[in-house]
Amino acid sequence: MKDGTEKTIKAGDSYTIPPGHEAWVEGDEPFVGIEVMSADTYAKA
């Protein structure tokens, strides 16, 4: 994050990534994520 906060996400984890992030995949394994929009955001679309 812009403030220097770091988080490691592993297989099977559920997570929220707010605006202002920078992300990368470590290692050689492919990353597959499923993006789900929150109800608050969806309702405004």
C-alpha cells in the first residue's frame, strides 16, 4: 500500500484490496483470482 503496509495472500484466502495498492505474484506458479464486486459498489453501477 502507499503507506508501506504489506500482506501475503495464499491459496484459498479471501481478501479485499483497497485502492492505492501495488500487487505482484511471487514464484513460478500461475495466479488465478476471482473478482467479486461488493453490493455497495454494484448498486451504484
